[in-house]
Amino acid sequence: MKELVSNPELADRVGRLRSIAGVGVILALTWVLEIGEVNRFASIRQAQSYCGLTSAQHHSSGIEHRGPISKQRNKHLQTMLIEAAKLAPRFNGQLAAVHRRELERGNRNRATLAVARKMVAYLMAVDKSGSPFEPRTSEDIVVVDHASEHAAGDGS
């Protein structure tokens, strides 16, 4: 593992990915080696599917059927992400909020899966941008009040 991390290109990517609270060297290195070129995924959803974090789907007679987690996946990466998602909420407030919100709905496994999906989104964003992770603060989030927009623009 030390030899892999000593490779300058790998070390740079792994270092950036580790800027995400809750992502350690093993998950970051696994991500880099298993994903390869991150730009091959057009969307976060595609990466989540590749990692085995989405449900199996099939369509019949115009009806969409969703099943359990898809068996078409990168099993090693899926295992690493699920295990990391169990611990990450302890170190990352945003992931803890996702976990807490899903737990309120009543299912611990779904909460872990939601955290793993969010981690993929973070990993993709950092890897594609080439910049360290910068968590959003409450000042970064713009809340639009559509009711007051309509009232102000209504003219009545």
C-alpha cells in the first residue's frame, strides 16, 4: 500500500479525497484504483450504480418495478463504501445529518445506504474538480421562498 500511495498521481488524488471528513486512506485508495478515470461517469447516479448502491429496476407494460440492491456492481467498492458509511457520520456532520434523517424513517440499513450514496457524490465532486472538499455552510445554501416571490410579483 505504501508503494501505491508513493506514486505521485495516486498520492495527489488520494490526498484530495481524504479531505472529506470520514474518508480514510483505504477508502480513498480503493476509490482511485477501482474507479480509474472518474470522467467515465456522466453522473453521480451512474457512479452510485457502478458501486452497487442503487436498486435493481425493470420495466414491464409501462410499469417500473424496483427491487433490492442491484447484483451488477463492483462488489469490492460496494463493501468498502458500506463499511465506511457506518463510521463516517461520526466524523462528518453533513453525513451525520443524512444518517439521522434516514433513521427517523425507521431503517438503519437504508440510513447506511443513504450515507454511502452521499459519500459517492462527495468523492465524485472532489475527484472531478481536482480540488479539496469544501463542506457547505448555512451561508452557502440559498433558500428561495416561492410564496413571497409570487406575492411580490403578483401586483395585487
